[in-house]
Amino acid sequence: MKLAIIGLANSGKTTVFNALTRGHAEVATYSTAALEPNVAIVKVP
């Protein structure tokens, strides 16, 4: 299954991504270098 988090700029998408995946994706106020999507694989019980 593939999922995507979409929303307005600066709405907390990366923060939610990090919380769900226990990841460490860079969270910035405005990131122009975010050309690559954050990708994670998570086991769901």
C-alpha cells in the first residue's frame, strides 16, 4: 500500500511524517531543497 501526505505549505506534513515513521526528515520553516520526497517503510501490526 502506498500513502501520501498532502497539504498546504508549512502545515506540518513533515512533522506528521516524522511522528508516524519515527523518522528524522528535515523540518524547516521554508525548505527550497525539498525536491526529493521523504520515503519510509513502516511495519503495521
